[in-house]
Amino acid sequence: MKKIIFKFTHIAIISLAVISCWYFFINRCSLQKTSTLNRIDQIKSIKTISNLEKTIDNDRIKSCLNNVSSVNKIALTSLIVADNPNYVISAAKSIKTIIQNTKGLNFDKIVIEIENKRLKEESKQLLLKAGWDFICTVRHIYSADDSKLYKHHKETYTKLITINMTEYEGIVYMDTDILVIGDIKELFTFYKKIDFINYFIAVAQDTEADGKPRDRFNSGVFSVRPNSTEFSRLMRLRDTNITDLSFAHGEQNFLNHCYKDKWYKFDFKFNGIVWILQNYEWNLKKMTIDVRIFHFTSIKPWDCMSKAADVCKLWNDIPI
Ligand SMILES: *[C@@H]1O[C@H](CO)[C@@H](O)[C@H](O)[C@H]1NC(C)=O
Ligand SMILES: *[C@@H]1O[C@H](CO)[C@@H](O)[C@H](O)[C@H]1NC(C)=O
Ligand SMILES: *[C@@H]1O[C@H](CO)[C@@H](O)[C@H](O)[C@H]1NC(C)=O
Ligand SMILES: *[C@@H]1O[C@H](CO)[C@@H](O)[C@H](O)[C@H]1NC(C)=O
């Protein structure tokens, strides 16, 4: 009997030892497995980071003739059509107000200049000092018939190059004659609405001076999802000689023609035509609408009218 009990204990101890060994072995294995996986993950993430860095380093913007690269996934563009000091100064002032009202948002800030209408070196230095990241030189984009364009719209089709800058996921374009007075981070999200089915561009509706909406959008501020196929489609449309196209407002008529009923409408506050102030006796303090961007369409702050002195003063007070 004693012998049997002894044998039983013996077997129990041996089994226990075998089980513990096996348990230990499995655990060690799985531990090893986890740590190997961890290391693969780490290596993978290092690879991802270095790929990302590579992309950042080499993503030369193909639509620019000069060697400039994208850094962020979203961007702001603005076209300066000629070395007119008023527009250069306005672009310097506007970027200061844009930066002030987009805190925490990272985006590339690009001035577009036209190859045969280059900016002077001192103008470029002023713009870079004010906060623009770089100057992108592009070829002049002509309309179907430039002789029909108003003088101050001769070059404005060139802003369409923004649609071809596919190094970016989304871009906001703004004319240089704007002044930002409130948070505009939301403006940099509207490109996500563009699906090339229902919406091709995000814009604000144009309004009459009395605030009545017009049956068209204003192309002084717009947002797009860059797409080379779409850019080529637009260029082909331009070349088809659309007979009923008015050339009065440059690219604005063209875009309204191509994107009729296909525009995502964002709030007027992101493209507040200064004329609207006449509804408030030109008095900013009496204004009951929430305007974040003032757009000097007819009245220019450097060529102001006395009634609009308050809003022009806001612009004048921005140091350069
Ligand atoms: C438009 O983008 C494509 C693809 O990046 C590029 O090859 C082409 O040169 C661009 N067109 C213009 C006018 O810059
Ligand atoms: C563009 O500039 C970058 C850095 O400034 C340089 O590494 C690259 O070789 C340049 N590319 C061309 C095509 O000149
Ligand atoms: C680019 O635009 C074309 C229309 O010109 C559209 O069919 C296509 O789906 C767009 N591509 C992407 C990636 O959205
Ligand atoms: C466009 O049409 C007008 C008249 O409708 C014509 O005079 C002109 O030559 C045409 N332009 C092109 C590029 O076909």
C-alpha cells in the first residue's frame, strides 16, 4: 500500500514538473513572439516615418515651374497678378490676419506669381517676412479670348492652377484683397465635401449690395480638392469656345458656367463682400451678421471711400 502511495506521489510530482516546464516553455515562446511582433511594429513605424520624411522632402509641386515642395497636406494659395505695390502690401497684410485666425492649424501658405509677370525681389522678401511660406511660379493660364477680359481680370484664370496642385489633399484659395477678422479654421474643412458628383468646388454665394443673394458664387474665396483630371477637363472646356460665356468677371463667369448647380455653398461670413456694410450705415459696430472675412471687391482699402473709412482703417492699421 505504502509503495503504491509513494509511486502515486512520484508520478504526481513528475507530472507537475512536466506541466510547469511545458507552461514555462509556452509562455517563453509567446513572450518571445510578442516581443518579436513589437519589434516588427517598431521597425514598421520607423519605416513609415522615414517614408513620410522622404515624401515631405521630395514632394516637389509639379504645377510650379520653380523647385518648391509641399510640407503639409492642406494649403492656402493666393495669386498676385503683377508687381502692383497695393496688391503686394495687401497680400502681406492679409496673411498676417489669416495666421492670426487659424491658430493650431498647419497648412502651406503659397503665393502664386505668373512667369511673365514676376514679383520684384523686395516684394518677395516682404511677403515671406509677413508669413507666406514660398512663391510658386506658374505659366499664365489664358481664357478662351483674353481680348474680351476686363483689364483687371486679364490674368485671373491663372488661379485655376490651384486645382492642379495634387500634392495637397485640400486647398483654400483667397484673393489678396481680403481681411480676416475672426476664426476661419472651418474654411479649411470644406474641401472634404467635394465628391466630383454633387460638388466640384466650395464657395460662398455672391450677394447684391443690399444682401439679396445672386444666382452665382463669388470666386474670390474658394476651396477645392486638387485633381489633375478635373483640371484638364476645365482646360478642355475652356478650349471648346463656350458661346454664352460672359468674360466680364474673368474666371468667375467661367467657373460659374462649368460648376452650375455643382457648388457646395459655405457661409457668406467666409467671403463677406464689404458692400454689405451699407446696410449698417457703413458702421461696423452696427453690423448684426457674423463676418470673418471682408472682401474688398469694388472698394479697395488703398482707394477707400469716406463712408467705408472704418473698415479701411482696420486694414490700414495692420502693420507691414
Ligand atoms: C498639372 O499636373 C500634372 C500632374 O502633376 C502635371 O504633369 C502638369 O504639368 C500640370 N499642369 C500644369 C499646367 O502645371
Ligand atoms: C529641389 O530642391 C531640393 C532641396 O532644396 C533639392 O534636394 C532637389 O534636388 C531640388 N530638385 C530639383 C529638381 O532641382
Ligand atoms: C477627379 O475628377 C474627375 C472629374 O474630372 C472625377 O471623375 C474623378 O473621380 C476625380 N478623382 C478623384 C480621385 O476624386
Ligand atoms: C470662338 O468663337 C468665335 C465666334 O463665336 C470665333 O470668332 C473664334 O474664332 C472662336 N475661337 C476658337 C478658339 O475657336
